[in-house]
Amino acid sequence: MGRSSGCTIQLLDEKVSRLHSTIHRDGDRFIVKDEGSSNGTGLNGRLLLESTELRPGDEVAIGNNLMLFNPDLEILRDLEGAGSVILATPPEASAAPIEDDRVESFRLEGLLASLSELVASPRGVGRPAALLEAAARGIGAERAALLVAPMGGEPSKAVATFPHRSRVSIARPLLQRVLDDRKAVRRAGTLDLTVRQGRSFIEQRAGAAIGLPIVLGGRLRAAFYADSSSPTAFARVPLDEVFSAINLAFAPLFAGDPALLMPAPEPEAGDESPLDSPAYQRVLEQARSAADQPTPVLLHGEPGSGREYVARQIHAMGPRAQGPFVALHSGSFSRDVAEGLIFGCAKGVEAPVRPGLVESANGGTVFFDDVGELPAHLQVKLLRLLQEGRVYRVGATRSTRVDVRVLAGSTRDLDTLVRGGVLREDLVDHLAISVIEVPPLRKRLADVAALVMHFIVQFEAAHGPLTRGFTPEALGLLEAQDWPGNVRELREVVRRVLIRARGEQVDGGDVRSELLALPSRSAFERSEDLGPAVRKLEAELASRALSRCRGSRARAARLMGIPVSELERRMVAWDIDPFGN
């Protein structure tokens, strides 16, 4: 069990309750609590009877699962979602020293050639995974990783790993030295995370590792890491020259908004859109009209329909195009840390002063997607930002002036949320000055072929040549679907087809096999029909739970496996009697 900023772990075990136990952070402490599970939670061989502070090395037993608590372990999924970077403190044992008579040779020319060839190629622009592989092979590394440096209060993020889909363990002291000193660092030994019988172990092994900062315009932007099982792998690597070569190749990736490194379910925003359906062109025309205005815009549409892409288009076509674009998914933050991450912390709350993500968008645009998921106290802060152009950091006695344009997105009808007491009416009044409806993909199927071609270019830019394209039959099959998951679902289907196709072109058989694996496309399961059915079912479940628990909201929420606040929100939205009458 590693450090987490708020997540849910599902264990497929009949002895594990739906909400079995929780671990929450209280300052520097981690507290474990059993949530009324049927079989109880064990701690170090004893039944957990009350909330208890966890210590490093504690064993937590949940059903048939035994987990070792390691608060120092941090696991970062790479941006392709296929690999991970593990940051950990190494054990005290030291690695084997380097023996000079076995030092391996190194040729800087090979590294420069592999990087320059890739950078010069039009297909190499913006290819972090391909650049990482070229750099790793050029210095003779067996594993490598590229990480975005922490900024704006956010933690480090993994951009890519080598080999692709691999797990790379990095010694936290090495990475910290690279980030703090902004100098190349060489270290003996490598780390590996192993899991045996439900326990995680960080083991130090013989080998060598190097870390390099990536600096652009005097600012630290990222860190490059590489290691090898050979203790002499990097002994003759000239770190200064390699540092220069890595920076020349990688720094341009961070010249713009670092968020552009994030994989998006839709095409990147740009001067022109490859989508030419009448429905999307109407959206684009509305975006052009809204781009020059300073007022907020609300983008409404189904999940995966492209709200963030349209928001990026508005940003790219407006006077703030040279400024940063920061997208915040309001429901993805842990309630305990959301306020500090979004609006920042003042000195004395979390030293030193930490600007929030809104401030990191200064001079640009901030996009609050799923704005209906913002907690009530953060809605007040967002309202102040809209009214005053100021943010109030956690613990601050004074506000901070910011120059940002606010865009918002929602999959749900905001008027319904207002009536249900979920959203403030005055906040909606400020956000919905202009409203753009982003149509679902099934209402603009003429865009499917253009999207498929764009995804091919996107995936090949990251992973190299994959195919020559799709046959007319294959495209026809894709255009015949209703895509309840919208552009995001289409992108995933194209990705899986490209990985599994064996011929020079993707044919109808390749597409058909992927489509057969998707959920049914019946009318009932379309999102516009499924929504009311799901809401009706949830209302019935909440009513039954309250009746069974004799009106006790805490017990009913525990029975349903949801927070009490969520149950109360549903009761207000659906006018549920707590006694089931």
C-alpha cells in the first residue's frame, strides 16, 4: 500500500465488503478505519476495533489480502497509461562500487546521431516516448523515464517510460537532487519494486543510474532518468555533454503548455480542425464567436464528446492563445486536497507558499470540467474568482489577483443541479453567460473518418509506423456505430485495432472483432435513454436503504457504499423521504 491522494481500491474477494475500510491522511499521519465491514479489518494480526494511526511496515489484512503499509512509495502512471514510475527511498544497503578495469566505453556520437535523426524528422516532433527510447539506447540504458517537474502545487508526473509499458523504479533522493540542484547526478545501484504474497518490497541491486534536469528559459521543466543493471554502464558517460544533448532534444517538448503532453481523447487544438460535419462546424463557429470575448462559456455535452477539445479551440483562437491552458476535472480531486491544489496554500498551512492551479493559468485560460462535481465551499471560491478576478489561498488573509479566463464544462443539466441543491444558482448565472452544446458523435458521424485518420497519426507519432490506414469497409463499419462513449470510445477502438491488426491495412474483420467486444448498442443502452433509468434505479435504492435503516442516513450510506454527503445530495435531488414513505 503506497501513498495516495484519494482513491478507491476494489478487491475481488467475497470476504471484502463494498466499503470495507478507509485510510485517510491527517497532516503527516495516515489513519486506518474499518467501515463496519462484515469480516472486519486486521492490523498486525489483530482485529481493528477503532481508528488507528498506521506506521511504516504495518500489515493491513482485508479479507484474504495482506498489504504492507509503505507511506513513502509513490506510483505515477505514465501518460499513455501503459507503464509506471515508482518513486521510493532506497534501503540502507549500498550498491557494489564501480570497478575501473571493467568500465564500459561510451560514444557520444551515437547518442547525438540517434537524437538528431529523430528531431529532424517531421514525425519526430512532439514524440516524448520516441525521444526517450532514442536517448536510452544512445547511452546504453536498459530502463528510462521522463517526468514533468512539479509546478503549480502539482506533484511530478510521468510522461513516458522505456521500454514501453514498463515499470521503472527511481530512488527518490536521486530525483530530488536533480530537481533541487538542477545538475546531472550519477548514482551506483538501481531500485526494483517486488511484490511477494501481497507485500511490497523495495530492493536495491547492483547497477548504475543517472538523472538529468531539463531546463528551458531558465526554468526547470522536467527530469530524465536512466539506469542499467551493469555497475559500469555510465562510468565513462560525459554527463555535461549528455546533459546538453538531452536538453536540446527534450526541451522543445516543454516550450508550450505542459498539459499538451497529456494524451487527449480528441485531436489537439490547432488553427484548423479536421472535422467537417455540419454539426461540428456549427460548434466551431460558436467557439470562434466566443473566443474574442472575456466572459465565461459553458460547454455542455455527453462524456467523451469533446468538451475539453472545444475549450482548447476557444483558447487557441482567442487573444490568450500564447498563455497557458489548464484543464481541471472537478470530480478527480480528493476533497481533502482539492482546495489547496486548485486555489493554493498560504505560508503556515503548507510551507512554503504554494500557488494553486488557477494561478498557474495566469494570462491564459482555466477550464473547470464537470463543474457540478465541485464541493460547495469551492463553488464559493470559484464565484469569487468570477466576480473579483481574485483567488483566496487556503489560510491566507488577503486575496491574490489573477488574470484568467474561466471556461466550464458539464455532462449534466445545471438547472437540475440547482433545483437539487447541488450547485449554487448565482454560480450558474455567472458561468452560463454563453452556452455551447457539444453534440455527441452519433449526431456527427461524418467526422468519424477524419477522427480515425487523426488518431492514426497521433498513435504513430508516439509509437512509430503501425499501418497504412483503414479499408473502406473498415471505415464503413465504424461510421455505422452510434458510439455511446463518443470520441473517447472511438479512440480506444482505433487504438486496440491498430495494436492487434496484422495486415498492411486494417480491414473489416479487424474492426468487426473489436466491435463485437463492445457493450450492446441497443436503444436502451444509449446514454440519453440510460441516464433516466439509472437515476430512477439509484433513487429506488436510496429509498430502500433509508427504509431498511429506519431513516439513519449514516447507516444507509454505509449500506450503499457511498458517503453520507452523496446520499443527502440524492435525497434533495429526488425528494426522498428518509423513512421511505
